[in-house]
Amino acid sequence: MTDSSLERARYASTNLSKDVFILRQLVSKDFKLKYRRSVLGVVWSVLNPLLMMIVMSIVFSYMFRHNIENYPLYLILGNITFSFMSDSTKQGLRSIIGASSLLKKIKVDRFVFPVQKVLFALVNLAFSFIAVLIVMLWFHVMPTWHFILLPICLFLLVLFCCGLAMILGAAAVFFRDVIHLWGVVITAWNYLTPVFWDYQMLIDNHAPWIVLMIVRLNPMYNYVQFMRDIVLWQTVPTAATIALCVIWAVVMLALGIIVFKKSEHKFILYI
């Protein structure tokens, strides 16, 4: 290896270490800010999905449960999975704008900011799984070896959200309307995803094939299905579900990197 190659490798390693350090500090700062002056603190990350599950179970159990076994567990798994995407992208949307003062003062890799918002949402998701375990114990659903597939599901979902957060973060710098529009998109996306209803309902009600196809190709449908397969149904997800999760993760991350790289040099002019 030549001296120049060694120098480039050393520089890349130094940059990576710096980015990891910044990510850790930013996640820690957001975590402290979120629970500052809160009596219950991180307990809210457990209570929120539990309370939401109870309310939604009461409201939807007679309308949408469609003979779903352990419906509250079905509900909470769909809710925390979709909420992770929703929270990480909503925060990622404002990540570059929110870091404007820092970006104007020091040189730092800009991708750190949307990625950090996704990682912070992942920390909250980890606490939400305590609520899932509580519900599992309540319904006597014991974890099986399928749980070892959980890191794969989360890894693919994190990649998908990182790509989406980078696209949204970059877009919001140039078009502030994206901030308002995304709330509408998230609401529509939530109803399009079987969080509180079952895909089988569409089939039983003879929904048009185009509707079935849209829902089936919906990225969040596949990530929610992956989560339910390994935790609730305790089975290995189908090859189609795994393939679509991988494809969406790779495609969205690639798009995010391309969009971000092509626009990041202009951020300073608009923030």
C-alpha cells in the first residue's frame, strides 16, 4: 500500500471516529432534553405504547380485529413499528434546519444529523419493547428462537428510515412546505398500513387488485409483517416479505445518499 493510500485510510478512519462520537453526543443530548424535568422520565416510553394500545383496542377491537388472536399484541407491534418510522422521519425532516447554528460554526459531516434522529428513535423503540414484553406475558405468549431475527428486522428498518430521513431533511432545507406536507403523508400512510386492521379483510371484502398490490408493496406493511411474524406468530417471515424489506431498505438508503450528496453543498445558503 502506498503512502497516499495509507494517508487516505487514516483520514477516513479519523473521520469515522469523529462522526461516531458526534452521533453519540447528539443522541445523548436529545435523550436528556426529551425527559428533562419529567417525573417518570423514560417510563413514558413504556407507558405511551401501552396506553395507546389500550385505547385503540377498546375502539377497534369490535370493528377491525377480524378474529385476530391476541389483538392487543397485534396492535402494539404494528403501532410501535410504524411510530418508529413516523418519529424518526418527522425529526429527520427538521434535522438540518435545526442544526443550522452548528453547521455555520464548525465543519461536520451533514449526514450525521438525520441519521442521529433515526438512532434516537431507535433508543425509544428499545424502551417500547418493554411494553411489548409486558403484553406478551399478559397473554402468555412466550418468546421463541424467532426473536433472533429481530435485529435483522430492525437493521433493515433503520436503513430504510435513514434514507428517508436524509431525503426529507434535504428537501425541507429548500422547500419548507415539506414540513407541513409530511404530516398529511404520515396520516395517510398510517391508514394504508395494517396497524389496527388486517390485510385479510381486503381479500375477504373483494378489494380491487390494485388496492391489494399497493398495500402489499407498502414498505411499512412489510416491516410490520416482519415484526409480527417473529414476535406474535412466531414464525419465519416469508421470502417475499424479507425480500421486499431488503429491497426497500437498499433502495431508500441509496436514494437518500444520492439526494443528500447532491444537495448538501447548498445547505449553508438556505438555512
